[in-house]
Amino acid sequence: MNKGKVLNRQRFEASEELGVVIRVKSLLYTLQWEGNQYFYLAEIIGGTFGKGNVEEFMDHKRNRGTYEPVWVTVNSLARLDVRPKELVPILEGLVYV
């Protein structure tokens, strides 16, 4: 898949799942598990966080737990079930301005 298609897919996923419009800034991590999985650093440039419209958020009769996007601090990542765990030190090392 070419870079343009990958970036468009990431923008679509962020909009559908989180309700936000993003600008992808850089590739943070590549996990080789059942093929390659890519994790990107992105900036929210529009939309409303938490207003995604995927089935998991809309169907409250699923009896499979809840799907609720929440903001967490970078300092709390090590105490959470972040997957893949390898992302935690990468995210902790980012400098935000």
C-alpha cells in the first residue's frame, strides 16, 4: 500500500472511531504481528473527540464491555494495559510543545 493510501486510511479510522480529523505527523512504531501494524503520531486538527460512529460505540446491546474513548496522561501509560507495551517508552519520550 502506498504512503498516500496509508495516510488516508489513518485519517478515516480516526474520524470513524474517535470523531476527529487528524494530521499524521510521523510513524512512531512498526509491530510485526500477523503482518505489519503501524502506529503513528498525529495531531487533532478538527472534529469532536468521542463522537465516533462505529458499531462498537453505537450498539449498547452487545454485552462485550464498553468502548469509550478517554484522554489519559502520558505519565499514567505504564499503569494501563497499553498494547503493544513497546509503545509506552516511545510515548513517554515524546516532547510536547
